[in-house]
Amino acid sequence: MDRASVLLITKSVLQGAGYDLYSNAIWPEVAGAIVKNLSSIFNAGIPDVFHKVIWPEAFFFIFFI
């Protein structure tokens, strides 16, 4: 079973339940991964750090999504 099928089944089961799958299940996982793996993005005000640390980390993270 692929991800699209799981998402379709989950959305149909939760329809009308007042549960937002994206904001209650998916987004917390994405946000947690960003904070854990790219914590340096919150220090973007230092250009040298951005070019040495933040940019390669961000590119690596986005490339493998």
C-alpha cells in the first residue's frame, strides 16, 4: 500500500470528525524534524554561519525529502 492510499483512507475515515490530519499529525513531525536537524536556521542573522553551516544543512535536508 502506498502513501497516497493510506492518506486517502485516513481522510475518508476522519471526514466530518473535526480532525485535521495535516495540522495534527503531519506538520508536528515536519516541524520537529526541522528543529532537530536544522536548528541553526534560527540563527540566520550571521552571514558567515549561514554560508558555512546553514546552507549546506538546508540543501541536504531538502534534497532528501
